[in-house]
Amino acid sequence: MGFDKLAAPLVGCSVLERAVRALAGSGEFGEVILVMGRDRWDEVCGWVAVVAAEMQVSVRWAPGGAERSDSVASGLAAMSPEAVLVAVHDGARPLVSAEDVRRVVAAARVSGAAALAHPVVETVKRADAAGCVTGSVEREGLWAMETPQVFQTSWLREASAAARARGENPTDDVTVVQAAGCPVQLVASTTPNLKITHAQDLALAASLLSIRGEAADQPVS
């Protein structure tokens, strides 16, 4: 994007703060671990302390790694050892609703692993490196993955360690636990949960928050 998207302002606070507030405000978590570089932590620790006090949730730092799998391992190492479930969430998804968070956590309590997602509704094509269509992809049964993805902590610890030992760096943790033979339940998101990827996504996210009735002077819920 040419700038730090997590620090970008989004209706009264940064993208990252809004994501943290969404998780902490769900009432499902006793702690939130922010996996990031030390410089970024130094920049956000001010509002982190405010969020932790307001929502009565422990918010702590863990160092980010060179690869995504390293960062997940760092976050797992920083968790309280008695945690039964762990949720992995992308800080660039600030619009996740507290209700959807609660739904995916409830599903994970039953099945052991669950992930927020939405069915693919667009026509999907396969193309070559030049962008020429080479075929169609049947969309029935296809889902686009979102976060949070919630797992029994022991499942993710063991599956993540095994994947790292194999030198793998999957793009999501559902892939990791599936490779270990663990079933994963998909939970359909009920509100837009877009990932901030391009600069124009910030304007779209602001519009969606306006539709929800959230203004800059209102608390994030």
C-alpha cells in the first residue's frame, strides 16, 4: 500500500486498534497477544494500555518472526499455558463483529477447530501467467477464508511445530491443523469482514462502519 496499513486511521482509531477492540470486546478472551516488531509495539503501547483497562483484558507483545509460521510460534509461546483455545486473527481485518467472533469460538469449543469464512459467490476462472483464461473452477463448495481461526491450543501447538519442522509456511492455520489430521468447522460470517489490502479498502471500510452507525466519536464495540 506504500504505507503502514495497520496504523492507518479508520473512523476514530487505527486499523489495528479497531481489530483488537473487536476481539477484546467479544468477551471471549482473557488475553490478546500482539505479534509484531518491537518498534511497532513501542508505537501502539499507549492505546494498548487504554484498551486493556477499558475491556479488562491482558494485552501483551510477542516478537514477530521472519516467516508467518515463526510469528504464530512466537504468539503461542507467549500465551498463558492453561489456555484451552487459541484464536489467530489478522490485524488487517478490523471489521469483524463481536457476534461472529463469539460464533466461531462456540463452534471451536464443539469441534476443536473452527474458522470464519464466506462461500464464494463469484464465477472463478483459472488463468496463466499472462492473465489468459485457461479454465473454469467449480465454485460449489468453495469458501474464502477469513479470521479469526480458532483451535484447541494443543492442536495448533503440535501441528504448527510439525509444519515448521517440515519447512512449511502455509498462508493460514487451517491448512496447518488439517495437515495434522484435525477436522475444521467453517462458520459463515454474517457481516463484511474485509481485509485491508489496498488503499481504497480504507474508504470502503469507513463506509461499512457508517452503515453500521459507528461514527468517529462513538466507542468501538
